[in-house]
Amino acid sequence: MRLRRIVGFLAASFASSLLFFAVLVLGGIFLRGQYGGSVTRDDGFAVLTWTVIGWPVVAVVALFPAIVFVRYGERAGMGNPLFYGLAGLASALLPALAWMFVQLSSGGDMGLAGLAGAALLVSGAFGGLVYWLMAGRMANSRAAITE
């Protein structure tokens, strides 16, 4: 059971990192109009490189909220994917707001700051759904066993 949770968390944090950096890199290309809006192979490598570098950061930032939501979800027997998607969204809310605040207060580009904030929220929700797929679906059965 514990291994399923650990693997689920690692898979969720990797998937959300991959989605976040894909949206950030590719969305930035289209916002800036680079390359005439077309994507090159180097852009794909940039997404993978940033994912590998950023995955541990995402895992560390998401660890505490994930523990709180997973513990609550398992104790309450929440096997609903909506709960885990919203939990991932809520976990990403504070980093998204902090990212947008720092970007806007330092005179950053409003479009890129909004894109990054939206990418964080969507990737957090996606990470929550990946966790549900890997481990959260079993929460109902685990809650029944512990009672």
C-alpha cells in the first residue's frame, strides 16, 4: 500500500512537471511569436531537459500538500477523481500565485506570467488525477479495511 502511494506521488509529480514545462516552453514560443510560431526538435529537448531538472523541485514543493490531501482522502475513503484533481489544483495554487506575483512585481511580461500561473494550476490538477489513477482509486477499499 505504501509503495503504491510513493510510486503514485512520483508519477504524479513527474507528469505535472512534464505538462508544466511543455506548456511553459511551447506556450512561450507562441506568445513571443518565435520561429513563426512553429515548434522545433530543440524545443522538445528543452521541455525534457527542464522536466528532468524541475521534477525534484516540483516534488519537494508538492510533498507537504500531497501528504495532507492523501491522508485526508484515504481516511475519508475518497476514491473520487474529482477530489484528487481539486487537491492537485489546490496544491498548485500557492506556487502559482507566488510565481505570478514575482513576475509581475519585477516588471515581467503579463502574458508569460499568466501562462505560467495557468500552467501551474492545470499541471497541479493533472498531477492529482495521475495520483488518483495510480493510487487514489483504492482509497475506498483501504478505508473499509481500516474501519
